[in-house]
Amino acid sequence: MMEHPFVAHKIAGLIVHVAKREWPQNWDFLLNDLYRISKIHTSKLTFVLYTMKALADEIMVFSTDLPNARKSKLNTEFKLQMKKILHFFNESLLGCYSQYKQAVDPQQGTLYSGLVFSIIDTLKSYVEWIPVKLFVEEKEKVWPLLLELLQVVQFRRESASCLEIIFQRKERHELLFGLDFLDPIATALRISHNDEQDYFFMNQIFRILLSIGKQIFSSQIDPNTILPKLEKFIDILLQIALQASHTMFIDSVHFWKTFFDHKKLFPEAVYVEIAARLLSSFGILCYKLDSSPENSFKFYSNLGMSKLAHYILFQIQEDDDFLNKVKTSLRGNAAELYKILVPYQPLFAVTHVAETTLKTIQLLESHQNEVEDWPFVLFEGTLWQIDHIINNIPDEISVKVLPQINTIFDLIFNFQPKSSLLTSLKIVHLPNYTKLLKHNNGLLKKLVFYLLFPEPKILQLREYYMAILRIAAHIPQSFAVFFGEFLDMSQKVLSNHTIHIKDRDCLFEGLITISNEFKSFPKQREVVNIVLKHLETQFLGLSYGNVLNHPTQFLQWLGVGQENLPASLERISELLSVLHCYQVVWKRCAIPASQQELLSGGYISQDPKLAQHPLSQMDRNIMPTLFLFARMVNWLMSKEIRDQIKSDWNIMYEPDVSFLNNRVNAITNEVSCRRSFLWNLAKKVYSILGSCCAHQEAFYFLNNISELLKNYLFLELSNLDNLTLHIFLKDLFFPMVRHCPQHLYGVMFPAFVSQFQAIFQNIERRWVAQLKEGGGPSSMDSRNNLYEMVQDNYLREALIEYLNIMEVLFLEKKYPEATTFILFLKQNQASLMEPLLNCLCRAAQIPDISCSRKATLLLESLTVSIKNQSTDITDFLVKLTNETVSAAFAHLKTDPQKPDVALTTIIELASMYPNAAQNPVWDILKKLKGDPALFENILSTLKTTRSVIPLRKYLLSAGLKLGSELEKKDSNIIQLPDDQKPIRKSPKTAGPEEKMEVNKVKKAKKEKKAKKGN
């Protein structure tokens, strides 16, 4: 039957005719039969759908010809069947859609998709009859299925048509916000595309939303019931309006007008929030429509802008607080919404933005007393639109829009607001117009004029500097001239004001930041010169505090790094030139006239080595730079400067509980500003010179200024506080010691060691003075050691670093320098012995017998100092001896033909132990029996070498078997002088074996004397 649709339709018509004759008493049986037939096969379901659709159409026509009483009865009876009919649609739609999703065969998918269409189409004929409350019952699935089908491309138009009929029902208010239909609609819109089919679908959704929106303002609806979902509803409506036609736009305008007219229906907070969202989106909608090539859009958008302005003014007149309440929300929303703008016709769009801006300004000018700072909100949207257009158009088009841009700027900047909001707005948007400024210097000058007219507050000049320089950076060919004009204009503004000292600080900070921003700018030197000129005319009266109030920005100028040392030093030289130029500020950095040749580079040219050096060839300003830094350090460390900031240093390190309060108070005064700057600059100076030392070639420069280093860098360093001293040691002193070339040790090390020793001796004196002032002991007794004396970890770390350098000197076999370092520590610093001994033990482990031997001898030289102290070094001594003896015998095994050095080391170690039985050397000697060749070699060496007699005597006195064998092979043992005789234990304290050996020696002596007598 389904193969011949004509026949199916005729049969369905017969069934409907019979149904009308049996109306309404047999309808239950008829519907039950139809449901049963629909479950037999898909073809039967199609036939039933034909019948159901024909039945709905015939009932409507049939009932119109009946009397009213009969018609009312039939309609009532028909509605009573709607629950059963809706259940049929529910089961049929759910089943067919499930089969469609599970279908693998394309033919099956086509079959079930057609059934889904037929079911929805038939359902539309019954929607007007089915009560709305039946749709929202949880057990019925038709409603969620229709919402789900909105997100399926094949079915969404049919589903939207069905939903549109539902929402147009008179009692549709029950569905407004009681069901979760907004999320599915929003999802369906997100996956839509800009084709004809999606455009029709958006129109359907838009009509649904408008029909719902009309109910919002119905007096039958309690606003509190719709507030939770109202914001999402507005977002979806705006999303469609931004993508759809001008017709939807005009419809939305009417909706918004209705919203404004029903202000009293909503709580104030909700009304203000929604009004802000609508108003901020309205300007974007105008822009979106204007970017369409259709001229008709221009008319509608003009109409919309005019209506918007009238709505605003109307609300301001009605409610004086409306503007203040709306503008805050408006600014936040506009920043997000403008991002979705995509200009299709930018030239047309900019032209119309200018026209609409003019109309808006004309309207606002007639109500200036009411609008207050509202232009900021309107112009913000306009400027964001222009920004987006300019940044998304090619250069060739950007030239064409210059007249329109000029018009907009003239309109906006000539409008005189009562607040500074618009002035701040200029700064925000100016950097975005760099494309246009490349082609129009006249516009650039106009923008400069707008910045300074009307006269801004002095505090805003810093922001003006940054904004205008970011623009000028893209116009290098005219930058210097332009920036000079800008500074001249700003100078005129400044000349009309009494510049407060804080305002000068702001300007100075802005100029310094400019230089930091343009490190890579090709004409940076011109920037610096212009800044200097500007400062020279405006800031000759600056005090220390004015300039030093911003040390962070000021020091960013340095840009120091080892990776690019010459470039860093060049920048430093520029900075120091700046400091030198302003002797009012940097009085003590002035360079004497006799040293001008040095500054010009003549000092470098006098040395042939320096003139040929790569660093000299790369940057001839390095030498003057180092000299200037030495002068600066001399100034920073001079007694006069330290006296000026002495109170502030005391605050910094004050131990009492008022430390924090005093420091907070100090930060606000000029002394603290100066201290902060000097402190940061001093650290930077040390870091720079330390970086120079990392390049060994730089020591050629340091060698030539060694006297300068001694006279200036180390000037009164012993009077520095511990923290500054730590920075000096870490960043300058130790890098110089580590990297100093071999041939410069003789020049540099005496100064290094003497200064280091003087520093710590002064610290000891300072500590003693503090003890006396505090009523403590006059002598350094138990606290008389440097390691305990340092209250913080700064100098402790420095001393450990000192020992690490000594270890490096051992590795590089620089023994005289290492010995100098060690001897410096041979004072009454008992607590330093532990790190020192650890360092010597590490040096003894170096796989070089000479290093081990030197470390051991240095340790032995410390025993004199240690004897008078309570420090127990036995464990360290034994450990060091074992390490050294092991290294000595390892040397014997690798080179057994030359055992003199190793054996001499062993002898020296053995002589350090008065008790032969406790001497760790013997345990190692005993192990030689396992190596016959080495043992014979040592025996022959001991036999022929006079210098090993002490060891032979110790071997004999210890009574070891090795000594007996030596005695057998060579009985001609030379007697030792008295001062070299081994120390023996008394018989009372000696052990059994020792006593036996002593008796043997005595017996041997008696026998020799007896032979001589005979």
C-alpha cells in the first residue's frame, strides 16, 4: 500500500470519514486500533501518520459547520483524547529517532529520518489541541526530544517550527522559564553556520525568543520567577541579532524599547545590569550592520543609533542615578563584546561610525547638563570599533580611511567633557593607530595636540610620554623631530604650572622608562639626548631624593650581562655620562679636567696591547666606563655619603622591636630614597666589575687601573656593614680572585689579601667595641672567633667561599697564594678550624702528591696555633695523614723508580706523631709486605738515602719486623743528632713489645761499647 501513496491517502480519508460518523463514542477503539497497527511495521506507521494528520485537518473543518453547543462538545471530547495522542507521538518519535541513531545501513537511516520528519509534521497539527501542561510532564519525552533535535542539522528546522507553535500558544507563559530550553537553543546556535539554511533556522529561533520576550513584560508574570534565566535569554537574543538580518535587528530594537518602558517591573539591580548589556551591544549591532554592503542597513542602523540616544536621554531625565548605575556595567561588557566584531567593509564602516558619532554628539551637546561623563561610555565603543577596523585592514586601505579617522578624532577630542575620563581614554587608544600614522605625520601632530589640549594634569604627562613614544617608534624617519616638538609643547604646558617636587619625580620616572622601553630602538641615542635636553631645561633643581626616588626604573637602564659585555658597558657609559652631565645631582661623580683624555679613550691608545685587544676594538668606551665606575664607587663609599645615611643604615639593622615601624617611616623620607638608590647602585657596580673579571681579557684593564682599584674600590671597605660587604665579596672580590690570570697574581693578590685581612680585623674591633658598650667582657674570650662573631650568614658564606677559592688554588698548583690565604687564618678563630680542616682534607684528596703534601704541611703549620685552643684536631689529622700517605704510596706504585718525594712526605708525616705505636703511617707500611718489588725498592732507597734516617730510626724504635730487616741489611746506621732523635715512651708507659724493643736496643748499645773498649 505504501508503494502507492495515492491509495494510502484515500484509505486514510475513508477511516476519517468513518470516525466522523462514529464521533465521539467510538474514538477510543479507533485510536487503539491505529496504535496497534503502527507497531506492526514502519510502513504501517507511515499509514497511521497519514490518518492522524487527515483526522486533525477534518476535525477542524467538520466542527466549524456544527452548532456551537455541538462544536463545544466535540472539541471537549477531542481534547480528552490528547493525552493518549501525545503518548502515541512520544513513543513513535522516541523509537524512530533511536533507530535512526543506531542505523548502520544508509537506507535504514534514510527511512527512519523520514519517519522522524513525518512524526514532527503530524505533531504540529495537534499542538494547538494539546494542553501545554502535558508537554512539561516528566513522563512525557516529546519536549526534551524536540530540544535535542534542535542540535541535529537534519531535524532542527522541523523541530524549531514545532516549538515556535508551542510558544505561540496563549497559555505559553507556563513554559517561559519553567523548563531548561535556553541551553539547547544556545548550543544549536553555536554549531550553526552562515549559510542560507542556518539563516532560516536563526530566524525561527529569533521568533521563538521574541514571543517569549513579549511575555516578560506581561502583568501576568511575576518577574522574580524569570530572573534566574533572564540574563542567558538576553545573551542568546544578542547572539542571534549579531549574526542575523536587519529585520531581526529592528525587531530587537522594539523589544529593548519595551524593556525600557517596563522598568518598574524589575528589581533595580537587574534592570541596570540588563540595560547595560543591551546598550553596550546596541552600538556593536550598529557597527555589524553597517559593515554589510547593503545600503539599506545604513538606514536601519542610523535609526537604531538615534533611538538608542533618545532612550538614554529619556532615562536620564526620568532617573538621575541611571547613568551612574549603568555605565560601570557597560564598560565591562563592552570590552568583551567588541572582540567578536569582524569588519567586512571597513571603509564603509568607518565612514558610518563617523556619521553616527556626529549625530550622537549633536544630541548630547543639546543635553550637556544631563549627560555628565556619559560620552566616555559612548566614545569608548566608537574607539574600540575603530581600533578593530584599523588592526584588521591592509595598509593600502588604511590610507583611504584617514579622512574619516580625522573626522572622528575631531568630533571626539573637541567634545569637552566635565571629567578626565576622555583624557585617559586617549592614552589607551593612541598606540593602536600606528598604521595610520606611518602615512600621515599631520595626523601625528594632531594627536600630540589633542594630548595636551585641554591642558592635562602634570601627573598624566608620564603616560603621555609612553603612549606617544610607542607611536613614534614606528616612524623612525621623523622621530627625533617629532619628539622634540612634543617635548617643546609639553614644556609650554609645564611653564604655566608650578611643578611640585612629586610631579618632577613622575616626569623623571617617565623619561627613564622611555629609555628602557627603547633599548633596541635604532635612534636611541637621539632619545637620550632629547631627554637630557628636556631635563636640563626643567629639572636643574632636582635634589637627591627626586632622582633617587625610583632606583628600580633608573637601574634598568644598565642592562648588564656577561653574554654581551661590550654592549652592556656601552649602556653603562651612557648612564654615567648622564650622571656626569648633571653635576647638581651627581656632584661627586664629576671627572677632573686633568683626566679628560682618559674619558676620550686616549688612555687605551697609550697601551699597544690594549689598542689591539678585541674588547678595545669593539668598544673603546670600556676603559672610561671602568674609570667612571671606580669614581662612582669612591663616591658611594666616601665617608661623607656614609655619614649622611648613617641613621638610615642603623634603622636597617636595628635589632630592637621597633625595627619595622622605623623602617616604614624611613622609606617616606629622602634619606631612605637615597639609601635605597645607593644600595642598589652599589650592588650593580660590583656585579658589573665582577662580570668584567669573568672575561680574563678584562684583567688587562684591571691591571692598568690596579692603583685605582686599591685607592677607590677598597677605600674604607672595612667600615661597611656586613650585608654590603657580603655583596662586595661575592660579586666583585671573589670573582676577581677566581679569574685573575697567573701573571697578575703578583700585582693583585697582595692587595686582595691585605684588604681582606683588614676588613675582618676591623670587624673584630667593632665586635669588641660592641661588647664593651654592652657591658660584656673586654677580651674576646669564648666569643673571640670570627665564625661565632658574625650574627648573620652573610660573612659566614663569604668565609666558606674564601676557603673554596683556596681549594681552587690548590688544584691550579698556586701554592704560594694558597699558603698566603691559609696563614691569614692562623689567628684566634677556633671555630674556623672546622671548615678550614675540611678544606685541607679535600685538598689532600687531589690526585697529586705535591698537592697532598702541601696541604699536609699547611695543616702541620697550624698545629702551633691550635695547641693553645680547645679544638680537637686529632680526627682531622689522622684523616689527612691517611689521605696523604695513600696518595704517596699510589705515587710509588705508578713511579717506583723515583720514590724520594713520596718517602719524604711519609717521613714528614711520621715525624708529626711522637708515639710510634699510634702513628697511622705504620699501618700503611705493614701492607708493603704484600708487594715484594715495591718493598725491595723502598729498602734500597732507605739504605742509600741519608734523609730517610729519621724514618729508619722510627722503624727500629717501633720494633717492627721491617726495621729488623733494615738493620740486617745495613748495620752502619748513622747516629742522629740529639734534636732529631725520636721521642720514646718511658718504660712505665710503654707496652710489652715496646719494652722488649727498648731492652734490645740497650743491650745492643752495651755490646758495642764493650767491643770499642776491647
